[in-house]
Amino acid sequence: MLAEALFFSAILFTIGVFGVLVRRNVIIIFMCVELMLNAVNLSFIAFARVYGVEGQVFVFFVMTVAAAEAAVGLAIIIALFRHRQSVDLQNINLLKG
């Protein structure tokens, strides 16, 4: 059971990393970061089933960070879209006025 959960977690994390490195849309990158956080949560839960409850405590911390990241990240994305009318990273240059 542990090996299958860790394998699936590694696949999810790899998909997330690939999405962050390849995509240029901020919303897609944001979703890929969330996918990576969920992959880590899956591995924590898998280890918690084998070694005890401590992994589940870390999952709550990761979920809290993910919720805060979602709120702040979406606010930044909305502000960028309102200012630049695009969420494509190639069209967004924050250093130019």
C-alpha cells in the first residue's frame, strides 16, 4: 500500500513540476503548484498509515499554507489581469512602467 501511494504521489509531483516548467499561463502554473502540494499531502498520509499520526499533522499545516497561497495567489493573478489584461507570463513584465 505504501509503495503504490508513494508511486502515485511521485507521478502527481512530476506532472506538477513539468507543468510549472513548461506552461506560461499563470493560472495553469498556479494549479500545478497546488498539484505538487497535494502530492506531498498524499505521501504524508501514506507514511502516516505506516508510522503513526504525525504525518496527518503535517497535512493540516500544508493545507493551511495551500489555502493561504490560494487566497494570495488568486488576488495577485486578478490584480495582474486587471492591470495588464493578460495572464500569460510572456506578456507580463512588471519592471516596465
